[in-house]
Amino acid sequence: MGRPGPGGVADIDVGQDAFTLDNPACEWFGLGGAARVSAGGHTWAIGVAEVIVPGNDEAGGGVAGSGAGVAVWRASVRRLVAALAGAGVTATCSRADGPRYGALDLDSNLPDVRIAVGGPDVNPWTARLVAGLGPAAADVTAWLAAPGGARIWVPAAWPRTEVFTASADVRGDRALPVLIVSGANLPTAVAELTADLGDAVIDAELAGAAPGATAPGGSGPHDRLLGSHSVALLNRGTPSSLVTPDGTLHITLMRASSAWPAGVWIDGIRRTVPDGSCFAWQHWSHEFRYALAAGTGDWREARFVVAGQEYNHDLLACETGLHDGPLPPSASLAEVSTPGRARPAALLSALKPHGNPLASGQPGRPGRGAGVTIRLRDAGGLPAGPTRARVSLLHGITAAQVTDLTERGGGPAVEVAEGRALIAVPPAGLVTVTAQPRPGGLAEPGVAGGTGIEPVQPVFTRYWLHGKGPAPAGNLPVAVHLSPDRVTLNAPSEDGLAGLCLAVASGPDPVAGEVTLEVPPGLAVTGPDGIPAEAFEYALAERGHTSWDLLVAALPGTKPGRYFVSARTADDLGQVLEDTALVTVGEPPAPARGMPREQLEALLVADLVARDAEVEVAVEPAVLEVAPGECATLAVRLVNRTASVIRGESQLVSPWGTWREAQPWSQGFTAGPGEAVRLGYTVALPIGARPGSHWWALAKVMYFGRVRYTQTVQIRVTG
């Protein structure tokens, strides 16, 4: 059996057998196949393939010199690569005269098979391979030259245990087994190979072996399937895995990045946990659970995909007393079945309100929250044809329609019978459907808890600069931006002007409103006509935008320093949306492209120093001791060293599993020039906290597109 690649593990049978597909919930290795090899009794497994194609001028079959022919040729190869992926085989396409794929010092993984498209007459790489087969070369050449073409399986020259080593380099012609595909019309031969993948079986002739003979070099006890059963090791989680050539299955316990990106610090002074290690390391107790499953046939017949999902999703139950209610004694919110099969061949991947009503904060708005979204994925693994899945919801379904992954409509209607939707799931693929439940079946989704808006206002529209992940509540139906984000005024002067552009853009719906500017004392912002700019009205169609050109100047007597000009508007949730531009007075210009290297480096260093000096942040005490059942306070002290008001947000960061002990998780702040602000976080321990245990915490401070972290403090549970 071959090792699994990123796209899965597959069997290629010389004669007949099946491919297999990887699953993140479990790993498996086959101890038996659906059929046996017709020549030599051997079965080979593949997971990662390199498809080697001849150049356009060498492909033959009416391709050379024809633009239409070249398009047909490329399309046939593209469909082959897609079919391999559908069968679980990750495929990389390369040219015969190009470099080979398979060196660990260059590639992130290695192929375990090559597919050479074209015989020796059209593919130079195939010609070199066949020439090196020795006595078998003549027979292979004759097979490939047959009028109808052929598929020849050429085993590797060495056992896998000798090839796949710690410093493996499998770029040699005979380092890997090769499937050669030939034909007078090569696009047709490739299309026939693609069609043959419909049952996850590739039929081929074995090079150099008469019927019943042992296959040539490269065959060993681990190059074949030994029985008609398969075994799977199930794990809870999705770590990496590996099947080695000797048949041993390896699963990583856990993964944590101490290098890029988690271990690379870009925001101010580098911070670590109290022991000096990286935050990405998982400093808490871990539990690992595994299960062993077995079944007849390959992984498809043994239903390992479903078994892995069931193992990763515990049955949730809630015990209640006897009571009257509108629901029957037993009911299912959603159920997926496959007609004619005892266990479903499609898995429920998502069941949610249509669109994103919770994030938008407007569940009743047309187009948001209209029905539910159902996403299914194929669990059968065979690319022969779609799986017919039957989906039912509580109280039934009245109508359904296929959408794309972003839940946009326009797809075909789905058949609905007796309140159930009959959905065709693509082979090895996903399908997304919007369904309309019967009245009373599913309640209109609402905003659970709170007001449905961001707890800290205003909302910074370039939120990604704060490293907070997804878009804020409301998904920014309107955005305001000032650009560039920094301008420099060398000295206060009537002639010292800098340009700014104020822009407003709308999302999927029309918006109208007003943008107001907040200009700090010492600066003046005007339009091109010299009139002071204070407010601008806008009315935009969906996905529209508008902009205004502005000029900023330092007034006489303005002291050198860093000033922030703010632009604000509001969304239909009542949130304040804000963007800022930094205006420096009396500082060197901002680093720019095209500067001499020495000047650029000096400006970058000076800018980093000036940015770090904008705000002082610290958390205290360095060690916080709390007894079980009691509480204490962590204080974050912030001092604004800029020449204008800053607004931002402070979040408390601590290891997973400790988040409930410290409140609030996030809080906003406003600090005037030179003002010090103190933010308090309450750490409350449950009565059952274990004395002697400890963890760390720090504060992440964000303002105007900047991020600062305090030093870490240690929280100890006293006896």
C-alpha cells in the first residue's frame, strides 16, 4: 500500500481494483482490495501523481499546428487531473522536457506514481523510460504502438522501502512506478483513461510479465493488498498523518507553529509566555482519543468516512421530565438518508439560516434569513455518478434550490416529495441548497444575546489591521476610508499642504448617509476650493462608491507631533464606522519606494521607533494571586503620547480554557493627548480551582490600525 498524499490514498490495479480517498476524521490502510491484479497478482496504491505530458507539437492526434486541437488536448488533460482528484489522487501536471517533481529539498511532498501521456513516438520522457527497461523494452514498445493504443504499468526498479527515505529524491526515471498511456488519437486515449476512473479502477497491462508471472523489480510484500478487509484508525481532530512503506500508520498528536506565521513577531516589542516560549505552543492539558475500525472490502465498502464522522461527533442528549408541548415525543431537526442504503452516502456538512443574518444583525431583512442553507458532501468516494440523498427537516420542506458556495441562487430547483428534498451530491464533491421549511418548522433566526453590534464603538473600518479575524457585526454595509494612511507636513506653514482622499463605498445594498471629519486642533482640512471640510453627504447604489479630494495643513503655531484625522459614518445597525489618517508635523517623510537603500532603512527604523512611542501600555501586577472562589483585578495602563485623541480597543489574551475566568473580554477606550487611562479586568476563579495551578495573560491594545501587546503576567491559584 502506498503512503497517503494530500489528496488521499488510491489503489491502481494492473487489471482491476479501486482507488481510495483520504478523510480528515480517520486514516486507514487496506488489507484487501475489491479485486486482484490480472498479471502477477499485484496491486499498487497511489496517492500523489505526476502527469507527464508531451509538448503541444508532439501530442499528435491532429493536435499539432491547430489552435482548436491544442485546446482539445489541454482540456482532456485537465479533465484527467480533475478525475484523479475526484478519486482521491493529488495530481501535478508537468512537461516531458521540464524538471521532475519529487525532491524533498524542493517539494513539500513526493509523488508515488507517474502517468506518462503518450508513447515513445510522441513523449520523449516515455522514450527514455522504455529504453531503460532492458529485455522488456521491445514488448512494451509493441504494446504502445498498437493501433488502439495501450496502458502499460511499469513497476519501480526498487522497493518502496529503499526509495521513500528521510532524504528521498524520486526524480529518477525508475524511482517510481509509471503508467504509460498511448493511442493514435492521444486526446481520445486520455479521455478513455478519465472515463475508466468512473469506478475508481484503472485497468492496465503489466510490463515485463507473462500471465501468472511475478512482476519485475519493485514488488514486495508491501506493494500489494493482502486480503479482502481494511482497517482504519480513527482520531478526534485533524492532525497530519503518514503511512510508511512498511505499512505502519503514523498520526501526529498535535501541531503548533513556532516559526512562520505564529513565531514571527511584527507588532512592537516581541512578547512571549512567562517561560519564554511562543504563544502558539499549546500550554495546557491534552487528551487524545482513537478508535480502531475494520470492515470488508476497501474503505468505501467498510464505510470509514461515515465511521470517522460519527466518532468525531458525540451524541448530544438532554434529559427532561414529562411535559406537554407542541413537539412529538421524538423528532429530528434534520435527517439525511440515501435511498436503497442502510447508511447514508452523503454527509450533512452545514445546516444554518440562509445568508448571514446573525452577522448582519438584520434577520428579518429580505434575502437574509429567508429559509435555511443545507450543505452535503459525498461520503462514497466513487466518481462514477452522483449520490441521491434525501433530506428532511422538522415539519418538512416546501421548496429547495441549488446555490453556489456563497449561497447565491440561480441554480436548478431541487425535487421535493412528501416534505423531503432529493438532492444529487456530486462525486467526491459538495452541493449547497437553500430550502424553505414549512411554517412553524424552524423559527426565524434572531440575534442571540446582546444588541447584535460590536461591543466597542466606533468600529475601525480597516479591521484586518487589528488582526481580529472576520468582518465586524453588520459586515460593513458601508465603509469609509482616508488615503493615504499617512501624510507628512515638514513644518507649520501656509504653503505646507498635503493631499488626502476621502472615499465611501457600499456593500450589496444601497446606502445613504453622511461622513463627518474630526480634525485635531492645530490642523486644518479643506476642499480644493479652500473651504473647510466638515461633512459630506452620500447616496450610493449597491456596490457603489464616491470620493472627495481634501487638503490638510498645519496651522501657525502647531507643535511638531503626530496627529490623527478621523472620518466617520454610521451603518443601519446604529454603529459608528471610522477610519483615520496619520498627519506628522516636523518629522521626516514616510518611507517610499525608489528611495536609496540606506535612506529607506534609516526612515523605516525611525518610523518604527516613532510608532512604538505613540502609546505606552503596561499590565500590572506582574504576578496575580487569586484563591479559589475569589476574584482579583488585572489593570492595563495606557498613556497617549500623540498630539490628538486616540480611540481603540483592549482585549485580554490568555490560553484556551481560561477565557471564562477573566471579564470583560474586550473593552474600548478614549485617551486625549498626554492622557493616561486605566482599564480593569476581573479574574474570578471557581471554587473548585486547583491550588498551585497557573497560567498567563496579556492585553492586546488596538487603535487606528495599530496593534500593541503588553508584557505577560502570571496568574496563580493560591491554596
